Amino acid sequence: MKEKLENDIKSVLEELGVENPKVSLDYPVHVEMGDFTSNVAMVHSKELGKNPFDLAEEIKTKINMDGVKVEVVKPCLLY
């Protein structure tokens, strides 16, 4: 699943005009935050001239992860 998600995100970024997308999925520090986390929208937002949150939402709507819940959340600090 991780590899498919990474490839889907790369495809969306290429479709949006990113020449060499860097996609990294990590495991969140807090289990309640989900299975994977990524800062891909922060990494590529400036290159595309988009707000990172808006870019993340756009990626979310374009990836095909049937049966898998994908969420975009604003950054927060958890201590």
C-alpha cells in the first residue's frame, strides 16, 4: 500500500507540473495520527505557486486509494 500511495502521489505531482517529484511517506510519531504522514505538499507548493494546504487537498482528490481513508490536516504541535 505504501508503494502504491507514493507512486500515485508522484503521478499527481508530475501531472501538475513537478519535474522531479520527491515523495516520502513516514510513520507518524503518534499512532492516532494514522498509518503514514508526508510533507510532500510543503516540499512542492512553492514550485507550483500554490498554498500547501490547497495542494494537499488537490493531491487527495486526485489519488485513487479505494477503501483507504486519506485526510489532509493542518500542521499542529503535539507534545
